[in-house]
Amino acid sequence: TGFNRFRVGPEVHPATRHSDPSAGTMSGLPPLPKQKSGMETMLHTAKSFRDAIEEAPHRVHLMCQIGGLAVILDGIFGVLNIFAVMDNAIYYVVNVYSVFFGVVTFITETHPENNPHALYENLKSTQKWMHEWAKGLTLLQGRGLFYIFQGAMTIASSSLLSFGLVVGAYMILAGLARESSARACDKHQHGEPLEALLASACT
């Protein structure tokens, strides 16, 4: 017929046009890159976080110390809310403990590399006494668990969209960072080399 005169080449069924996996599109463009799944993205983020800690481990001291200061401030805000005593006495007691735990964290993470010399010298004796009083704080794994506990307690005692919620999440992150630095120090104890910069985070 007149229509068939304009047909060029063999007829290709529509269902078979994209059967070739190596073909990108009908226009000859390369195939689109494979999208990462949510799990792959989380694993990549976790690895990047761990690598950043190992590259600058001295910042873990400062990160945890800032978290301790934030816990102190959040606990003080709760303690000053005297009306909470009438509504829920447990809430008030938790905030008192939060202030105490924040002070312990701040002093424990005092380090000459991230604090002024005068501040470190003033808190050094108190830090030594606390390490004798709580042996768990001399272990990096113990500190990490302690910070995660603080974060969970702060979140549990905070309302939604509050400063305490942010502080609690930050402390959990600080605890995970401390646990990650502890693993890096364990590798050194098993014979792997440890740079001088990383050695400062193992104390």
C-alpha cells in the first residue's frame, strides 16, 4: 500500500525496544547511575563520620565537652522551673542529676589541646579525683555509654520541639563518637600504628 512505501527497516515491536540492558534511552544517552538505597546511604554516612573522627580525634574531647555544657544549661533551665516540682517531682530530680552529669562530663573531657592552659590546670586535680571515684570514666567505652545514657535521659525528660530534645540527640551523637574513638584506640593496642594526634584522644 502507499503507507508501506514509507516504512524503513524491519518493524520492531514496542515491547522489545528497551529489552537491551546496555541501552540507555532511545536517543543513545548513557544509562542513569544507580541510585543508592537508604541503607547504603546510612552506611556511607557512618563511615564518613568514623573517618572524620580518626582524622581529627582531638575534636572528640571538645565535642563531648560542649555536650556536657549543653546538658548543664538544659538542667539549670529545668531546675529553675519551680512549678515542675508541684506537677512532677521526678522531672525536677532528673534535671538536678542532669546538671551533675553535665559537670562530670565537662571536667572529664577537659584536655590541654582544646582548653586554655589555666582552665586545664585548675580542673586537672578535680579530673584526677573523679577518675579515682568513677573508674568507668577512665575508659573511653565507659564514657561513650555514659554520654549515650545522658542523651537518652535528657530526651525522655524533654518535650517535643524543645532545647532538651536537641541536647539529648547531640549527647547520643557524642557518645557514638567516643565509642568510635575507643575502637580506633583498641586497634592500636592490637599492634596497629597510632599517630600522635590520635594518641591524644586515647586519654
